Amino acid sequence: MAGMTPFFRDLSKAELHLHLEGSVEPDTWSALDPSLAAEEGRDRYRFIGFDGFLRCFKWCVERLRTAEDYAFITARLLDRLAEQNIRYAEITLSAGAVLWRNRDLDAVYAAVRGASKARPDIETRWILDAIRNFGPEPAMEVARFGAARVEDGVVAFGIGGDEERGPAHWFGEVYEFARGAGLRVNAHAGETVGPESVWAALRIGAERIGHGIRSIEDPALLRELRQRNVPLEICITSNVMTGAVESLRAHPVRKLYDAGVPIILNTDDPGIFGVTLGGEFELAAREFGFSETELREIAANGFRFAFSTASPV
Ligand SMILES: [Zn+2]
């Protein structure tokens, strides 16, 4: 990767918070749909604020029309991961969005699973994500779909979308069902809403928190995360670009780490944000003074908190 120092590039890494739909690079859209102008992707990726980001993500979902489209973007994402020595990936498929678009989720999942099995050099597992602001019923549909594929690459169930308009307590039953079916569970929380959203995610049993950056506002919550060993899936550039934090300097990653909360570094939506995981490690070193030893430990966390057995070979 251009511009990335060999240490970050060569470090054996795992990516645990990575959305397939947000991994599409801007210029790929016109390859997928020749009716789109070459610059359309780049224009669409210029959004402002968190709502603008959600609209951008929705635009991506709407452009993915066929199972072949999903297979194509999965293969391309896995190429990018291999270039950065990412050995293990849990990729989130917005299954809730596939159902919302009335697409054939069976065919889409078979396509992405097939594309990931074709790359045995990266151990890939799938997290199926429901759109929390749509409420618990569509989420249960996603959980049922995942429960039937525990033996076929689905490792976890989660919720994403607008945490303000879809509080975690709506999903207690869905999480109970998912766990009972052998799925692991995580949840986006504490990204745009305060600590109470993280507490609510913990109450329904979330084993990892997507973002969770606003936990920094509540010392009791920091203690809880530390004692229960619940990691935060930190995505620094994502938080800056969606406006979840005011500025790069205001990002609490260093404070969270110093408070003893387990953290993992991730890209979230590498195509939309124009980032790589190696680049995020480099950013952590440059802007937040993480040492090489600390970054090795954070990289190891990616394997340690994986939902499936993974080894940092
Ligand atoms: Zn995310």
C-alpha cells in the first residue's frame, strides 16, 4: 500500500468491524453499473454529518442489485485485505437492508459466502446486521436467517443504523434468540448517543460494542467494560468523517485505552472513508502516541476478541 510504513503493513491483523457495503471504493460503482458516470461514486461519498453518512450508506445499498454484485465487491474487498496482511476478517453484511430492498437474501448470502470461501488465505466470518430503527420484527427475521447458517459461516448478529431512533432495549428478545441459536452478538452503540446507549447494549448481552466512544463520558461504564472485558471496536477516521467526534484531536481513543478498556482498531467503511486498517494503526501512532508495543497488543486484540477461533499466523 502506498505511503504505509512496512511495520503497519506487515503486522498480522484482524478486522472485526467492517461493512461490506461501505467497502466499495468510489470508482467501483461505475464498473458495477455502467449507466453511472465515473465521478458519481466520488460525488456521493461527499457527505456532511452522521445523517449524510447514513444516506450515503443507503445509496450504496440501493446500487447493489444482484447477488453477482455482492460477490464482486466481496472479492475486491478480500484483495484489499490480503494486501495489508489481514489474516482474519469478520465482515458485516447489512442483511436488514437486503430484506428491506426485497432482494433475495439467500442468494446474496450464498454469493458473498462463496466469494469468501474462494480466498482461503483469509479466514472470513460473517456478521449479519439488522437496521435498528426499523424495529425488532425485521431484526428477528435477520436473526433467524443467521441462526440457520451458524454452520455456514455466520458467526454473529448485530444491530446498526440510527441508535437514537432504535434503542437497544427493543431487541432483548431478538438477542436472546440469537444467542440461544449459537450466534455471538455485538451492537453499534455510543457512537452518536451517550453512555446510556452502551449500557442498554450491555443489558441485552452485546459482547462487543461497535464504536462505544461516548463511554468516555461515564467512569462507571468504563469500569464495567474493563471488568467484563468487553472491547470497543474503534474506528477513528470514521468517527471524524461522520462528525461523531468534533475533530481528530478530540477522539477519545487514547483516553479509553489508558482507562484500561480493551480496544480493537477497525476501518468501518474503508471505501467510503478512503482508509486502510494499516493506515488506522499508523494514525493511532502519529496522532495519539501509541507505541509499537501498544499497537502490537491492539492488533493481537483483533484475534483475541474474534467471535471465531482465530490465530495470528
Ligand atoms: Zn459500523
